Amino acid sequence: MFRNSRADFPKEFLFGTATSAYQIEGHGFGGAGLTHWDSFAATPGNVVRAEHGGRACDHYHRYAKDLDLAAAAGFDCYRFSTSWARVMPEGRGAPNPEGLDFYDRLTDAMLERGLKPCVTLYHWELPQALADLGGWRNGEIAKWFGDYTEIIMSRIGDRMYSAAPINEPWCVGWLSHFLGHHAPGLRDIRATARAMHHVMLAHGTAIQAMRALGMGNLGGVFNLEWATPVDDSAAAQQAAARYDAIYNGFFLGGAFHGRYPDLALEGLEPHLPQGWQDDFATITAPVDWCGLNYYTRKQIAPDAGPWPQYAEVDGPLPKTQMGWEIYPQGLYDFLTRTARDYTGDLPLIVTENGMANADVVSEGGVEDMARITFVDDHLDAVRRAIADGVPVQGYFLWSLLDNYEWALGYEKRFGLVHVDFETLKRTPKASYHALRSALTSASK
């Protein structure tokens, strides 16, 4: 059972769970176009066992029962993403009627179950036709994204409780273009600088497009990772500060201050597109809330190689199935720092938090006590932040279902609900049942 319950949080506090389109829907259905993830996964060595999202959890056909599970758990909100390539198979031009109809049905199904629909417009599945044109390196992508935003939100935007343009800009930019771990799998600093900037420009463009449609309750969703120096040396402190500037400060600084940190610009500025400073008027389009995705911290050491001159080192804390250290203090630190340094009184939402665990079905159930402890400890951090005056207004657990975990295929399990990827049978885990009790009980 959870220590925390709904009664421990303010009356208006919202609890939700989150998923993403390519990870659960089954991209082989419903007339969706090819994405750069399909190409990336088809390239040997990129994804565990070359697994892809063609079927995934078959949420495209099974969404009603999946939403039944979300509603029965007592969640207030369901955070989902729309697939650009499902809505517009070529990324531009004529939309796919089947794709628009699917998100229409999905939205109505949420509302029928009393779930507030919380949409994210992009969770990494770029249409392959746009990747062929340079993808996030191409300065035209902000306009393309704005057009996509207008098409999908003209269809479902009137029923959204909240909306955000892009999930985790760091992953779209740095992880995918500098480290090469996600599609398109590049290791190119010039591509990285441009992708990081263009994703921020696309964020602001989409906010403006949704405002023009009369939508409200719009936000940005940023993944944040705490950087701990490996020791007290000045070199380690500087390396951790540079990691923090690239991972966290670039995106929060761009969105809320209209500038990028000097420690990030020292390596990226020579590669940014001409006139990049002029884009901040769009990038800083006002939002109504800020979303934080938080999972772990990294211990950072100095590195003698080329910029950015830092290295991740193995930390001493217990780790999840992903090998990520469990560090709830980092969530408290980010909530307090984000409010203090970037967002002020703006509402903050924990838009993702959760853990991968090596879950197995035994005697019809899944005993994932480690996940219960993980969530409880992070909810404690949220409560401490609220007690210290931080305007945290919601918490979303990642994820409702075990799903396609990108380059790690179907191996890592983040779900409250176990999915057998052969039969697609859903089995609610112990964490699901415990959370249901915590959210639906009248009191502790």
C-alpha cells in the first residue's frame, strides 16, 4: 500500500497517468505514415532485437479497455500524445481522415470515462518525409509543426483540458542528434545545435497556433536531470554546471528567459542558424503552466576531451531496471529551483515520473513493490515542495502500460499494467491496485 493518498494533497491537485502514441498505439494501423523511428529501428544495432512500434500494445484497437483501466484507477487526467505521421502521413499536405477520426474517438472515450484529456502534440515520431528534408535541422520545421498543430487541434482542441507542443526537447535535440541514441541517430554538433533551437521555435509556434484557435491551459513539457559533481573539485563543479546548462538550462532558459545559458552556447553558438536570437519572441510565447518530467540524477566528472568536457560516472544509489539512480531529492530540487529561477507563480505539473522494473506475472499478478516505494518517495518530494510554497498542481505517473521503450525495445517495463507482448494481455500490477486504493479512498 502507498503511504500517500489523495487526502495528503490539496483538494484541486490532479493525478494522472501518461502514455505516448508510437509507444502504445501500433503505428502499422490506420493509415499512419512512416516515421524516422521506423527507419531507425530497421537499421541493425539501433534497437534491441530491431523491435519497432508497428503493433506495440495495439492501443489503436484496444483503447477503450485501456482507458477503462485508467478511469478505474481513480486518475483525474490522461496524458496522451498525437502522432504527426498518423495525422499527416507525409508531414505536410492532406491529413489522414482515419488518423483524425481515431483521435476524435479517443478524446470522446476519455470524456465518457471522466478523464480530462491532456494532449502532447509530439512525442518523437517525426514523419519520415520530413526527416528526408532534414527533420529538426531544417528551419522550416517550425512552420510545418504549426500547420500540423492547427490541423489536429482544429479537430480535438475544443475538448482538451490541457495541451503541450513537444515532449522532452532535450531528447529531440541532444539525445537524438549529439549522442545518437534515438532517431535519427546522428552524432553531429551542428545538427544538434539546430535541432535544439528549432524544437524551441516549434514549441513557441505551436503555442501561438493553439492560442489563435482559442485554446487555453497550454504548457511546455521539459525533461530534467539533476547533475551532481563527482567530487568537490572546481573541475567537477564546472563539468556538472555545463551538463546542467545543456540538459536543463538551455530549454527552460529559452522558454522563460528568452536566452540560452553561456555554458551551453560556448559549444553550440557557432552552429546555430543565422538570426537565431530573433526567434525568442516566438519561443517565449506565454504558457499557462510548466511540466517537469523527472526520473533520475547523474554523477558528472570532468573530461579532458573536446567540448562539452564532462563524463557520466556510475553513482552509488540504488538503480532502476534502466540503470538510473533513484534520487527523489532531485524532484524536490527541480520543483523549487524551477519556480525560483524560471517560472515564479506559474503552476508546475510533474508530467512524468516513474520507474522501469523487471516485472513478471506470477500466479496471475505482478508484485512490483519497488515501484510502490519509488512513487511514494517521489510523492513525498512533491508534498515537501508544496509545503515550501511551490505551486505544484499535478502529478502524472509514467506509464499506464508497459510499452515500446524506444531503443530498448520491449524489455524495460514502466507500466502500472503489465503487457504480455505476445498475447497483448493486460495484467494490473500491485502498484496499480495500491494506487487505485490511494486515489479512490475517502481518506487515509
